[in-house]
Amino acid sequence: MRKWQRLLFGFVALVALAGVAILLWPAPMQPAASLKTLARLAPGMSEAQVAATIGLPADDVTGRPPAGVPPAVPGGRLLAYTGDRAMATVEFGPDGRLVRCHPVVRIVNLEERIRLRLNWW
């Protein structure tokens, strides 16, 4: 092979390898409800801030609150957020601000266990 053919072959191989790497690169993780993300919620947060923290709501349960969750204040809303490790029913007041959160944590990973032990949130 001539020198220019080897260079062309190397360039094509490099471009193909870069293409495979781009296709296999993991997509950024979407936020999901977990103990870590639920701990970041604070009263007074807007719906947009809650969605940025734990993802988009899965359901509006204002008319049918889950068992153990009090109904929303008049003019307020109850939104359900779910994830693989936890779920939460979040109550928003008439002004669209977080009033309270009713979490249900299903799985606690190692990082969250360490944070619980050290009380480091």
C-alpha cells in the first residue's frame, strides 16, 4: 500500500470509531424521584423548580388523593412524581408553590445510606 492509502484508511477508521463512540455515549440522565432528590425539595419551590429536581409529574391526583394523603387546599393541586426508587405526592398551593411533600421511598442506594448515617444532605 502506498503512504496516502494508509493515511486514508487510518482516517476512515478514526472517523468510524468516533461515530461509534458518539452513538454509544450515554445520554444525560433525567432527574427521577429518589431519596436524594426528594431531600432537595423545600416549601416555597415552584412547580418548575420541583420538575427540574425530580422530573416531570406522572399524574395529577388532585381529585383522587392516594391513601394517607390529605386533599389539597382549595385552589391547590396534588401532583404525583414517580421514579424507580421512590415516588412522591407533592401538594402545591393556589399560588403554585410547594406546600408539602408525601414521599414513599422504595429503594435506598449506598450513597443515600451513607448520607443518612452522616446526616449530610
